[in-house]
Amino acid sequence: MERMLIVTATSKSQDMLAQFLASCGVQAQTVPAASGAQARRILVDGDFDLILINSPLPDEFGHELAQAACETAAGVILLTKAEIADEVSAKVEDDGVFVIPKPLSRTLFLQALRMTRAARARLTGLRKENHRLQQRIEDIRLVDRAKCLLIECCGMTEPDAHAYIEQQAMQRRCTKRIVAEDIIHGGMPQ
């Protein structure tokens, strides 16, 4: 089940948004926040799939919170008056915030929700790929460091050091990274 942070100034608007979400068929575990400061504190402690901000908030307008919330992996939707929706959208759209004018249109809201979910899924995939590539780079650095140690301390050539690490990984049935870490931490061949 999705986790959703709903940031709105009053409990009345909180109830109205919860009813609107239910009427749209959105099933989510909701966490309420009554101000930008409270929402920021909640964001530090928890992960959310969607953040819905009903502007204006008592301590700020809400676009600053929306921009800050985009630093998380959550999708962000900002609700604002129709008269200023274009102006607000111009400020926050580069950060990935979807701006929806009030009063809310069910169709427009559901479209924005679907696009937010799709963008979030794509961003999550990119972050996973980035993490995987960062890990590969770190593995290559460790193996290269171990090769340098083998070249310096054992008089091996670079191809010999490379072959030694690969051979050890196959014999021990482990990764080259583990063999490299062992070499770096003092496990030199005799």
C-alpha cells in the first residue's frame, strides 16, 4: 500500500482531501501535516510514495516545500488556486512537481497521479541503475588497488596480477572484490 503525506493547513481541508482521494479510488496510508515545518520533520523520518501539498500553508506558500520534497524519491503534487497555477508551475516544474489548479477536477487529478507514479517508477529505476554502476566502479577500483599491491610487493606483471585475482576468485568461489579486499588487508601470496 502506498504511503502518502498530505500537507494542508486545516483539519477540515485534510478531511475534504481524504474524501476526495477515496472518491477517486486512491487507497493509501495517509500521514497528515498542518504546516511546511511539520512536513519537513515528517519527511526526515519517513519514506513516502506521494506528497500532496495544498497551498497556501500557514508558515509558507508551499512551493518551497514541494521543491524540497522532490529531493526524496516521492512524487509531489501541489494544489494551488487556478489564478496563479501557471505562475507557480513555472517555478517548480523543473524540479518535477506537478501543479494542479483548485477547485480539483477528478480527471485532471487522476492524470497527474498516474504521471507522478510513472515518473517516480522511472526515477526509482534510474537510482537503482546508478547505485549498481557506482558499485561496479568501486569494485574496479579495489581490484586495481590489489593489482598494484601485487605488482609492488610480489613483483608480478599487470597481466599476472589480474590472472592471480581471477584465479583466486574462481578457486574460492567468490567475487574478485572479495579477493581484492583480502589482498589489500594483508592476504598477499607467498
